Amino acid sequence: MKTKTIYLLVAMTISSFASAQNSFSLEEMKTLPKDLQLKNEIQKYEVITDHFTSDIFCHFINKMRVKGEYTRGLDGGEVKWNNVSVAMSMAENAEFSQGTPISYMEDFTYFPGEDMIKADKFVTFKEYSAFTKNLVWDMLAIEGFAWSNFGSLKLNEDYAAKDFNGKIDLAGEGFFENKDVRLTWTGISERNGETCAVINYRTFRNPLEVTAEGMNMKGRSHYWGTIWVSLEDKEIEHAVLYEDVIMEMILPEQTQKQALNITREITMKKLL
């Protein structure tokens, strides 16, 4: 899953001003505060993506866990990755191992803007690159959904986030097209001791086509999730993403297509 990053640049720029803590109530709020600013401080997250591959009749094939630490709030608005690992399992109910460390992701630092869909940003990526690139793109998506239309959301009303719609080149390895991204502010909750806006997002029937690491894949994606955004400092306190992909795939040295169902479950847990 990937989203249109050209519209994320402004939304992800860190403000140098911190907002004071406030009290909020549903009775007083019809829209989310337009003037709430993101604090200029370090934020660190553990990001875990679990992939489950099966045939279209739900017969399990394998599973993979991609795990890493994501830090934002660095000087100049940059972000970075550390301790990224990949673990595979051929047993549906087995625990994941600690995984194989991905050395090229250690201290991988960049500005989260539109350039991060260009092939030259990933020249150091080697094994498992199709999955580690998704770490970058998934965080662009979640942060964009959290912040880019924050002040326009109204309680329990769908918001058509048209800026995210469109066809995106995936670093020269294919494309993904968001058809109709919808955001909904569903209420106020608490995460990590902070009052948060709960924002749901969803988009269905999104075409995708990818050629990477010898594999040719073509299909469609549905994805949806929830983000908890602090109403005190606008930081993301927690986020989840779920994706369901049906695709035809041709593996290296094979000519016959396979029909596969891949599901992904992503958790973005705040550490700092």
C-alpha cells in the first residue's frame, strides 16, 4: 500500500512552535482545531508489519514480519529508521523469530516529502527492498492521513481526501492507484495519557502493479485503519493499518500465474 506523497510535504513539516495543552469536549467541538501545531521534538515509534500470504481460498502459504524503529522530529524535519529486521515463517501459528537485521536501513535518514517515491532515493536498498520501501511509504501515508486535512474534519462526517487520489509511480517498479480515500473523525479517546482525536481512513478497489526482485504482480488493494492524534501536541499516539490484496503473480523462472491473497496488519506504537 502506498499513497500520493506529493501532497504530504506541507502536512509533514514540523512547526517550531509548541501549542499549550487544552481541554476538549464533544459539545464544544464541531471540527478539529485548525491552529493546533505539531511540537518540534523527538518522537519515536516501533512499527511492525505482518504479511500473511494464502491462496484465494484462504489456504495458508507463509507469513513475514517486518519490524523497525522510526524516529521523527530530527533537525531539519528529517526522519530515520533503525533496528529494521525481517522474519519469515512457513507455519501459520508459529511465533516469529527475531529476524534478519537489514543493515542498509540502519540510520536511513530522509525528509518525508514527494521525493520518497523516486528510484534514486533507494539505491542502497538490497534484499527485501519491496518490503522495506513499504515501511517508508506506509509512514508517509499514515502521517498524511493524520495531519493533511486535520482542521477540515467534522465529527462523524466522511471527508473525501481527494489530494491522495491518483496513480503513483513506485520508484520505477510499478504503480499504485488510490481511487477514493475517505477520512472520518469518529470521536475523542485517550492514548498514552493524552486526549486524542480518533481518525478512521479507508479506500477500496485500488489497482496495483509491481515488478520487483524478479516477481511480477498485478491486482487490487483494499486498505483501512485508525489513527489516534493528540489534541495537546498533534503527535500520533498510535496507529493501525489493515490491507487486503488479491493479485496474480508470476515467480522467477515460472510462466504460470498464481492467484494469491496477501493481507497486511501494521501497528505503529509510540515509544517516546
